Amino acid sequence: MNIDGIAYPSITNIGTRPTFETGEANVVETHVLDFEKDLYGAKVRLGFVQRLRDEKKFDGVDGLKAQIHADCDRAKNLFDRMGL
């Protein structure tokens, strides 16, 4: 993710959020790794490096949280190898 000209490592989900069955069309949700600032209303630019996995429905929030944690760890390792 690029914020004010600075690249930050992040993970992004593009999909329908099947665990929560919201009935929504595709949504884009991005989590900037190790970032604490409020970005609501900010203009950001996304760039994609690698697909981590397909979208999946989990039995509950705990399973989803565990998978997101694993996804973050995998992405951090990838970005570390890239020097980002």
C-alpha cells in the first residue's frame, strides 16, 4: 500500500466475506502491517505482489482470526525477503 508516497507492507482481501454472509457484492479490505495511524478518508494506492490464498468460509470468527494471523505472518516473511 502506498500512503503519501511511502510504501507500506499490507494484506488485502477482495471478495464477499463469506464467513459473515453479508450478502454484499465484492468488498476490498486492506490491513497495513504494523501500522497504527487512522487512514479513514485518506487516499491510498494498492499494489499487489503475490496472491496468498483463495477466499474461504470459516466456521466462526476464531478460525478466521487464526487464518488472518497466519496470512500476516506469511506476508511479513515475503516482504522481509523483498526488503520492504
